[in-house]
Amino acid sequence: MQNFMGMNGFQWFVGVVEDRQDPKYLGRVRVRCLGYHTENNDQLPSADLPWAHPMNPITSATVSGVGQTPLGVVEGTWVVGFFQDGAEAQQPIIIGTLPGSPDSLPVVGGAGFSDNVNAAYPKYKETDVNRLAVNDTNNPHGSLTLRSSVADRDMFVGRADFNAVDLQVANAEPEQLAADDGVNFSEPKTSYAAQYPHNHVYETEGGHIREYDDTVGAKRIHERHASGTGYEIDNEGTKITRVKKDNYDLVSADNYVHIKGDDSTTVDGGVRVFVNANAETNANYTIEVGANSNVNIQVNKGDVNLVTSDGNINMKSAKNIQMDAAQGVYIKAGTFSADIDGFWLEKVVGNNKKTGKKIDLN
């Protein structure tokens, strides 16, 4: 090689990517360079263009898979670079891409300096800068339109509600259990209010999006899968997470959650909690409620079942245990033992019938 990088001047080029299917998986692309290559595909097909190596930044090792994968450009991308073999111009290296504002769209079988094979890029005749960064209200990004609509947000979700109820206990005035009303909630609308040039956007050709928005008064972080699963953090630090399908949280050790406010969970289906799946000793399920609060359980239609397969059911109240059944109270036990320090008051409106062996009055 008689000519090489740095000898007899520095050979720059500007060109268009026409092929990125590198058989060696090095991230190389075929580039048609202005002033070096003709736009006539019959004279110089895309398959005969030299492979151009991409240059990664110093923050990327680019060795043994470490660092940023040197992929990202597509057919139709304008690039700038240099030839490491100088005037021979057979060993191009790409150092960057060039955004523009296309005045025409590619066609299959068209001239060179375009995506003439797939005619996929550019998609439209406007600035190549992402619409989320530009924020043209007359031409919004599709994902922004969806996130702002009611169709993609959960609206008026019901919360747990405990109805007030009069508790009629034996030989006493009715006692009312106060209601605990849960007001419906809705998923907040995106707080997007980006101002150019403060929103830093990365979007893949498949539709995955990442935003780091530094707009004053409207700072956000937003990451979104093409399916719509993603999260957004607004200027105040509120985080909205949406999962379009199933969600798995797997923790190999302990898990700690501290909620300083209230926790509202609404489940359209069932809830199953399995504690101590490994049958370890003293792996208890403990619920503690602080002072001045109640535990309310309301079943709108159905039963409350409490069963132990091998163990006792223990209840202890610092005050009273009160039960009010609209129909009957039925107890079946091997032994029924009552230890009453005060008095036993029994009021029977109907018949009072006892069966069995004789009653021993002591």
C-alpha cells in the first residue's frame, strides 16, 4: 500500500449507506461516496461498493462484545468519514452520520445515493431529527399521540370501598362500622412538553424509544418498548409504569418496600399469596396495623373462608368480639368450653332446645 492515512493529505468523504448486511458481522456498511462513485447502479451496483468500518467513541471498548455494538445506521443514512488507504479510496471508515431534510423519498430500483433496494428510509420529507425532539404540535410523534389519548390510559379505576354497616349485637344497641370510601383514580396523562433542542431522543427502527428530556420545568425520562410497555418519570419525580402483557418480579434474596403514603391496588382478576413455599421454620405471614386504624374486609357476594389444615385458629381481643349474623350461627366442635368471669346473658325469642345427655348443674 503506497498511500495510507495521513500521507499526502487526509481523504474525506460524504456518502450514503446502501447495504448493511455485513457477512463478517463487524458492523460494516457499503457506502456510495460523493465524488468517488457514480449514482448509476448499472455501472456500479451496491454490491460492488467497498465495505466501510464504523468508528466507535472512546467510551466503547468495541472488543469481545464489550461496549456499544457498532450498529445503528440504516440504508439511506448519510455518513461522513475518511479513507485509511488515502487516495486509493478502498478502505473507508465512518466517523459520523449527517441528518438532513429530504426533498424526495426513495424508490425501489432507483438511482444510487439512496435506499434503492428496500425504499424504507427516509420515511418522510421532513427533518431527520426525531419528532419527539422537535415537538411540532402539527406533526406529533405517533407514540405521543397514543400516550396522550384516553384509549391508551387506564381511566376511572375503582378502588377498594368499605360500606358503612350497622352491627346488631346481642342485648345491646346497634353499633355502626364507619365507611371507608375509595375514590376512583385514572392514569395521568403524559407530562411531555419538550422544547427543542433539550429533548435527547433515541429511537430504533423497530419503534423502541428512549427520551432524556432536559426542558426547563418539564424534565422527563421516558423509555418505551414498541408494544407500549414502558415507564415515564415526570418533572416532579412521579413515575408511571405500564406493562402491556405479563409482569414478573424475581428476587433472589430479601425484598423491602417502604410506602410513605397510601397504597391502592385494584385487581380485576384473583389474588393468590403463597407464603413459606419451602416449608421453613418460623417463616410467618405477619400483618401489623398501627394505632387508630381498622382492618376492613368486605365481600360483596361470596364467602369468607378461614381454614387451617394442621393448627389452631386463635383470636384475642383487648375489648369485645362481636358477631352479627342475618341468619344462623352454627358451631361444630369436639369440645365446647367457655370460661366466663362475668355473667352469661341469653335471650331466646323462639324455642330453646337442648339435646343430649343430662346437664350437670354444679
